[in-house]
Amino acid sequence: MSREDAAETEEEMKVLAAMRDARVRAIALRAVGLPREGPRSFRTGIQ
């Protein structure tokens, strides 16, 4: 793995870790125009 690939992977891991925080996840969902409830509301809609 190149240094660039390793750095990119590390950054992606940081983003994934941050998404575990509910507040960060809510902000990210709003930023892309999705409801705050996120995946939970999608599952309800599908059922």
C-alpha cells in the first residue's frame, strides 16, 4: 500500500469514527438533505 493510500484510508477511518457520534451523524445527514432520523426512518418506510 502506498503512503497516499495509507493516508487516505486513515482519513476515511477518522470519518467513520466521527459518524459514530449521533450529533456528527445528524449534521452530516442534514448536509446531504436527509432526515435527522436517518436509516431508522428508511427502515420504517420500507416496512
